Amino acid sequence: MKNLLAIAAAFAILSSCTQEEKRPFETGFEDYPTLKRVLVDSSAYQVQILYTQIDRNEHGNPMFTDFSFNLDDAHYFYPASTVKLPIALLALEWLEEQNLEGLTLETTMLTDSVRTSQIPFFSDSTSQNGLPSIGHYIKKILLVSDNDAANRLYELLGLDYINRKLKEKGLNHTVITQRLSFPISPAENRHFNPIRFVDKSGNTILEIPARQTDSVFVVPGNPQLGKAHYWNDSLIQSPMDFSFKNKFALSDLHGVVKRITFPGGFVGEERFNLNEEHRNFILKYMSMLPRESDYPKYDTAEFYDGYSKFFKFGASKNPVPNHFRIFNKTGWSYGYMIDGSYFVDFENGVEFLVSAVVYANEDGVLNDNKYEYEEIGKPFFAELGEYLNQLELKRKKQLSPDLSGFRFEY
């Protein structure tokens, strides 16, 4: 009982809710052993949760009630692939800003190289026409979290543009400094490849030269993680420096998902400036399952339904029922697992936003590939998703939501 009371006390209500409503995480852990274990030992698992209940007014507009557990924007965790979502959104915003005839999602994007640290990219066997494009990169990012696809958009936008735009949108606890799974120095990460967009005849529509930034983006506080780490196959008996890694606080991840699913909840520069076609494109591929994609085509034994749908379904390889859709972005690396989601059950009229991070690295050693993703991380997310889904099924709502705007042909 003492542990459960401590959990309830740690769970902060950020907006008002009635006393009659069941507040999250006060009771009901009997069927969720991993969730309970993580919440009771929240410091060891570095868990943070942000959950948003959604109610609709008489006009169908959403009203949000936020709940948080251990939310701390200053506490650093490695965000892994979750940073790909804002990069994908900014690539579409950049595309619209160019306002060039013939420059679209499908326009061929050719990436060259001028430095030994850079890799060119002129073809893509996974696309229908065999050529790379902004749209195809985004598909790969949202379907299976492709690293190279995200790096190509990083090279297109550059660090100055990315970080300036994120600050303009009020995402004040985010810093992007590096490509992903691409081991080069911080200095080399400040150089960006030359890029050409060409039409179907090979004529240049837009040419962007090689660029670099003099700005040095650093994670505040110079975070050091772990008690030891491997570097070039050698064990270093000291924490790993994450000063030049990326930062993406959980509240900012939650905010990005909320901005794309409910742009009306934000004003002016806080929104991602996307037209309806581009917003629907993002929502479709955020919620699409790998087996539903033809280009790219994926091996469903490796990329099963729950591969990148952690909440409720991540601990199983069973198919996700058709009436559920999760609009989300996940990440996992260095023992951290993260998911930011808008969760929809069309059959029962359930909708909610939830983002969470958990640390599953019992030995505290980084880069040893000994993480408890299967034992702790995936069960935690599956149980948290089920816990909240059951809470929502029992929660009384005055008006049922119209979720037709989130239905897509896959």
C-alpha cells in the first residue's frame, strides 16, 4: 500500500479533473506487474509518462486534460529515433516554403558528397521508381524508423534550420546535433552534403550546395550516462558523454505528436506549417503498419505489427486488430525505449495521447548490447497501453468523438 500511495503522489495532474473520475495510477495494478514494478522503482528505470485525456465539446473540438508521472524536462535521456518525427515534419515545411513548380514529395532528390565523412545517394531500390525522394524517406522513417532516411533529411535541412524552427514552435527542450547511427565527429556533423532535385528528364529544379554551420549545438548540462561504456570494442570504466548527442524531452515529443494530430490546439509559429495533403501524408504513414506497405516492402517476420507500436501491442508479434490505429514515433537505444502516440480505438470511440520513456539497462554499461528491452521495456509499454485503454473504456464522456478524420486507406 505504501508503494501505491507513493506512485499516486508522484503522478501529477497538470489540468483539472473532477473528483468523481478515476485518476490514473491510483489503483488497478493487479494485472500489470511490469508497469507496477517500473513505477515503484521509478528512479532506477528513469520512467517518465505524459498522458492526455481528450474530451469533445458540442462543436467536436478537443479539450485536453494532462497527467504526468516523473516528468522532468531537465532530466536527460537519449531520445534515439524519436527525433526523426520533427525532422520529417520540418522537411515538409521546408518543401512548402520553397514554393517551386515541380518540387513535390515525389521529386527525385539526389544527395552527393564532398567530404570523406559523407556518403552519396543516387538511387533507392525500395521505391517504386527506384529513386529517392523526400516522401519516400519519410515513409521509411515512419514505417520502420530508417536511420539513413532521417540522415538524408538532416543533410537537406541543416542544423541551423532544424534548431531554429523547433525553438520557434516552442519546443524549448530539444537540441539536434547529429546524424543517427553514423559515427563521425561533432565537427563533421556540422557539414551538410550538396543536394539536387531533378525532374523526370533529369533537369535540375533546385540545387543546394554543400554547407556547414559555425553554430555549435550542445546538450545543456553536458550529460554523462551509465557507469561504463564500450568504445571501439574497449570497455571504458567511466560514463559516456552525451553532450553532442540529441536531446528531445518527453514533453516536446508529446507536443510534436499533439501538434500534428490536433493543430487547432496551437497558434501561429507553434504549429508545423503543413497543408492538408502533407498533414494527411504524415498521419497515414505514422499509423500504417509495415505489412500494409508495398513501397517500401518489408519482411513481416522482422517488421511485425508491434515492431514500432509499443503501447498495448509491442510485447507481442500478433496482428494489431483493425479497429486500432496508433499515430506515433518510437525510439530505442542505449537501454532507453521511448514512444509518443495518439492512440485510437475506432470501434469503442476511444482516443488519448500518451508518451513515455523507460530505461532498461540493469548493468549500467552502454554499448554492450545487454539491455532488458524484452524483459522490461516492451512489457512496460504493452501494459501501460492496456492500462490506459481500459481506463478510457470505463471513463464517462458526455460526447463521443468523431474520429473520421483519422481514417485512411492503407
